[in-house]
Amino acid sequence: MGACHAVNLRLKINGIQHDIRSDPDTPLIYVLRDELKLKGTKLGCGLEQCGACAVLVDGKAVLSCVTPVEVFDGQEITTIEGISETEVGKRVQQAFIAQTAAQCGYCTSGLVVAATALLSKSPKPDEATTKAALTPHLCRCGSHPRVLRAIKEAIAE
Amino acid sequence: MSLGAYPLVSDWITMDGDRLLVHTGKVDIGQRISNALLRIVQEELAVPLSLVEIATVRTGTAPDEGITSGSNSIEQSGRAVASASATLRKYLLDAAMAQHGGDLSEWLLVDGYVERAGTNLRLALTDLARDLPSNLPVDPTLPRHVPESAPAPTMRGITEMVAGRFTYIHDLDLPGMWHARRVSPPHAKATLRDIDQTSFDRMKAKGLHIIRDGSFLAVAGPREWDVVKASTSLGFACSWDMGGGLPETDVFAQFTPDNAQRFPVISGTPQKAPVPDRLPTPDLSARFERPYQMHGALAPSAALAEWTDNRLFLKSHSQGIYPLREAIADSLGLLLEQVEITYVPGSGCYGHNGADDAAFEAALIAMAHPHTPILFKWSREDEHAWEPYAPAMAVQVDATLNNGHITALSAEAFSDTHRGRPRPGPNRAGPAKLLANRFRADALAPYVSPPNMGNHAGMHRNLDPIYDIAETRLVKNLVQGLPHRTSAMRCLGAVTNIFALESTMDEAAHSAGIDPISFRRAHLNDTRTIALLDALERRLSALPPLAEEMGRGIAYAQYKNVMTRVGLAVDLTVTDTAEVKLHRVTLVADAGRVIDPDGLTAQLEGGVMQAASWALCEEVTWDRDGITSRDWDSYPVIRFDNVPIIDTHLLGNTSDPSVGAGEASPGPTVAAIANAIRNCTGLRMQRMPFTADALRRAALEG
């Protein structure tokens, strides 16, 4: 507890280099939300079970609520706030808006991140691949069918 | 209640700079009520959405509309805002005529202006509205003005949501703010005996603050992760008196007439009268059950509180800020005027979750540390283990068949209360329903609710079959003293009642050898319902024939027997490992005049998904040592690998009044899934959730 074991870390987040002094065991999400004030990444469980906290790390969707920040030292992180900087991310966001693929929206940033990672890796995934990529993510309002439609629309463009 | 208590136009619509500000006591909990209200104003006044905003919902300024629940918002707030807009419309036209002459037929409202046809006279609507007398009463008799077509409104907030810029209560961040977490007891019967002094001192040395009031324990400090860690380590430093542990009761065995307060239900209303005898020789007899289930909000409950100058400022995602204010003021010995609550969105809300409890707990912490804003959050475990659950429930149905017709039907519902919201009432009912008051030094005993005798309220919601049946016998059985705190969750008793009634209709159709849609039609007179079932039938016959391995189940219900009608078909398969896989849902709904078609469709679809999760996955579990379903692994819910295509069709005449729809689809969805499993496998599932284990057990029991 406290800052007694703090270490210096260098994180590249949304294209900007951040030199951070943090307890190495702090999960990444607390650094993003509380130190860097990037509140778009959501905490849903803190147990890597719900997907609300997904960020892109070197292009892959990674959950940020458990893994300590020191693991990300030197890596390139994109949060929901930076996702529109990527061509795929922007397309996914537009498709989510066009399909109204959210109700309360708390799961949305994790889903946009997951969809962006999926379409960056395989531009035309089949339905089963899409569903498998989203299965780590919970939505409790039941916007699932809309999210799947949005991803279909993002693929078609 | 909305217009009765708030009769003036200015209670609902005021000017804010150059915009119209719409006031409501109903809050957005993921169901888009604000979208619908804006749409109503936009249509009535022909005003662009850029000129209309929804006011912040805050005690003291917002109309007190009780609780955002029961699918009532469109009928209460919607109707009030519509009538206020119609009155404002008349006022604007009259004002234009008074200033510039002409008669009513010459003046039009166009795109934010009041225009005189055939001239270039154009007055800005917002300029005219500025002189609106604050004492102008709403005229509820004025006709509504609904344009033929208006552009579909974009959902408010979605642009911010996809960019991570939408602010939830969890995201609030004020200068000097502390974070706070609870240290929860192992279970509801436990009391805090002692805290290890060394841990206590160590935390203090690190700048953390421990708040204790009896067995209510919390930790606060400036850095969130430090507080999270401290709440865990402080938990290990506590010794608890276990109070005998949680009762390991088989709750379903408690659902007997001997354990119950019993009331016959006539036309949806419980009566203080003797319960009639059971049907002597029913042809069908079965009991349908639902375990305790949870709201399971995606974000754990949270609140922001500050105690400053003898006033408590709270931000909460409660569904009812006015009743909550009363309960909190009473709990803390404060005047109502000393407590102000502002609504700030949380994640999607499906009833009485931990929001109210969290707000009160934040207040307890804030009052121990004046002048410091406290952002208090429950953990995932707190939410899973401590939110008020939807009560377990059982419904016994007996039916007599004669010539392919149900001639007599008995339905007996059993459950604990669905009414645990902190509403004020006798014996300090409000405070007694706030969780922390059970644990404070000056503890209040758990609240025991009197039977809810309202029409289609509580467990007897939709117990009355919508069908024409010569003889019905309906009974409410309130069973109390069960292991868990329970309260309102989406649909209340309607889920289990519709599950039971529509499973029975299916079974009766089967034994009569009649297809399930025709069988239902033969028991109906209401032309709108028959038209809906016809539309469903047409939709289904347009689909390719059902694959051999697939099962189809039909169900129908009208929410509270007066609100939205929903008929649907579920197509599914059951895998070799007994997993239910959903393929397609064909849904037809009649909600009267539709204000926001996309919002309505989203609510119906969302209801299907949540009900599919209840039907297939969800069950609260516990043992002597506490709740064992404490996270998303031990309390599984539906995920993206089991999402059907949902094909939704809206009927509904513009001349029919708009009725609430947020809770219309879950009941029929659960029933249609059960009926589809029956169609696919021959198994009649009688207890939710229909997991692979449950299907295998049912197959073994034959």
C-alpha cells in the first residue's frame, strides 16, 4: 500500500508516451482511470470475467482489470478514447451508432475494443468467429443482437 | 399521479437560455425514456431536437414521480409531457395571433418557428415561449398533434458511449475526492465482533480511514487501488460472529399453503376472503418454479456523497430519488431539506438493485468525514452477494379440459415479497429497507412487508390468464421468513406466472391435438390479440420449414393484462450434451401508438435476452457460510455464444394509447423456450434455469 514500492514505468497510450510512477502491482485499469483520467475503460468485475475493461495492447484485446501495470511497460496501449484513431476502430464506432448497438452503454467500450481487435486481425470473420471473440464480454441489457448486426455492418463496409 | 401533483406547464417544460428544458422524475436506466420524452415534445411542437434538453433529475427541482418502474414511465411522465406540450402549443399559437392577428388555421409550427401561412412572418418558438406564464395549467383535454412522419431520433448518448465519453456515476472525479469500499460481512446473519488493532493502525499510518458503525465497516482514502486492497486486507483482520449461518433451506419445500398468507385473486386484485377449494379432478396439473435470481447489473452499485454545512449532497443511480431521500433523512435524523439527491446514470438497471443501499452507505461514510466528496463503490462480490434478489417463486397450475377447450383453471402463486424498495411507511419502513441499517450499532430488524394487495402487483402480476376460461381459481400465497432479502426485479411475478400459464396452454394444446397458435386463438375474443397471433402465424409460415432437429415454442402474454401485447416463437436445438442453443426468435408486439420504434424494439429484444439468461443460466446459490454465487463464474449468465436472431415486428395503431413495454417480452420468452424444449425433446421443464444438468435430470426422471 501507499507509494513505498513505486517504480518508474513507460507506457505508450493512444500514441502518447507517459512516464508513470506507480506501485507495480496496480492493475492497469486503475492507472488509466485514476492517474491518467481516461475514464472510458470500465470496471465491471475486477476478475477478468465481464470484458468491460478491454483495451488494445499491440492490437490485441486485453482485459485491464487484473494484470499489473508493470507487465505493460514499454507496450503500446490503445484505450476506447484512442480507438477512433484507427481506421477499423472508427468504422466499428460508426456501425455501433448506426445500429444503436447499446442500451446503458456500460459494456460498449469493451465491445468496441473487442470488435476492433477482431476486424483488425481478420477483416471478414464468420458469425461463429465473431461470437467467439465477443463471448468474454457480458451485456446485461440484451443489446447482443444489435452488437452482432453492427459488426456485420462494419465488415460489409 | 404525475399531472395530478404537477398541474402546471412550467412543472414540465421551462426555458433554459435558448432551449426548452423538459422536466421529468423518470430516469434513464438503459431504457431510453428521455429519448421518448424528447420525441413527444419534438412531435407536438415541431421543434428540432437541438432546441430541447432533458433537465437533470434532482430532488427539489424534478417532479416527484416516485420510482422509474413497472413500465409506467411512458404512461405517466409521457402523458404529462405530451399534455404540457399540447398546452404550450396552444399558448404559442394564441400568442402569435394576439401579436399579429389572423386566425388559428393560418398559423403553423414549423421547425422551431411559429409561421403565418402565405406571409413571411416567422417568430422563433423559443422567443414566444419565454413569456409563458409560470401559472398556466396543463389542459389534459387538448388533442395530441402527431405528425405523419418525423425523422427517427438518434439514441441520446450513443455517440459518447462508443467513444468512452459518456459519464457514469463511477466516473465522477472531484478535487479532494476520496474513494471508498465496504468490508462486507460473510453473510446476512454475521455481526462484527472485533478488528485486529495492528491492521487498524497500519492502515491509519498509510493515510487510510476506517469507518465503523456496528457491523457496518468501510475504508476510504484518496487512491482507489489502495482502498480496494485495504478493503480486502481489512476483511482478513475482522472476526465475525456467524449467528448460526445462513439457513440451508430448500426454499421450494417452504412453498406450501400451510406456510402462507393466502388470498384469492379476482380480476388481478387479491381479496381478503376465504380461498376456494382446488379443482377436484384436473386433467393437467403441474408446478413451475423459479429460483432466486439477481439483477446482476454490469457495474456494481456506486454513489457519491458529501456532507457539508449540515447538508448531505448525494449522487445516485437510484430509480427513485424522492423515496430514497425520505428513507435516508429518516435513517440519519435529518430534515428532508438537508438531503439533496441528483440522479447520475449507472449501468443498466432491471429493478431494485444495490443503488439505494450504496447511496445510504456513501452517506454514512461522508458524514464521518465532512467536506470530503466520497465516491463509494460496491465490489462485484458485494453486488452479487448483497443486492436484493428477485424472490424464488412457485406456481401450481391445474386445468380441466373439455373438447379441446380449457373449461377450468386454477393457478396458485407462492413467493416472498417483491416489494423491498426503501419507500416510506409505518414502522420506519423506509430505513428498515436500507441494508446498512441492519448492521449499524443502532440496528433495525429486517423489514417484513405486508401483503401487496394492488392490482397485478407483486407475485400476482399476470397470474390472471388473459384467455376466456369459464372457471378460474387464482390464489396468492405470501411466504415469509425465507433466507434472502428480496425486492422488485423486472416483471415481478409475471415471469413465473406466464411461464406456468403458457407452459400449461402448450401442454393443453398438445393433449387436444391442436397447434399452439390456434389453441390460444380459440380461447380469445380480443381482436387486437387475435390480429397479433395471426401476424405471428403469417411470419412463421413465411420462414423455411423448421429443420428436423429444431424445436419451436410459442407463447403469448399481455403485460399486467392491460399493457403491451407480445406473442413470440422461439426456435432452438438441444445439443448432444443437453445444452440449449437459441436460433431464432420471431416476436410480434402491440404497444399502441409507438413513439420511438427503435427504442421500443431495443426494449423488447433486451427483454428476450435477459429472459433467455434467466431461463437457461441464472440461479443464486448459498450455503451456511454465505452466498456462493459471488461472481460471473459461479453465477453464469447468457453470453454472445448463444444469441439468436431476433426478428421483431411492431403492430399498433396511432390512435391507440401508448402503453408500457419494458417488461412485456421476458415472460413469454421464458415460456416459449420451455415450450420449444418440449417440442424438441419431449421434456416439460418445470424449474428454471433449464441448464444441461437440469435437462439430463428431467430425461432420467422421464
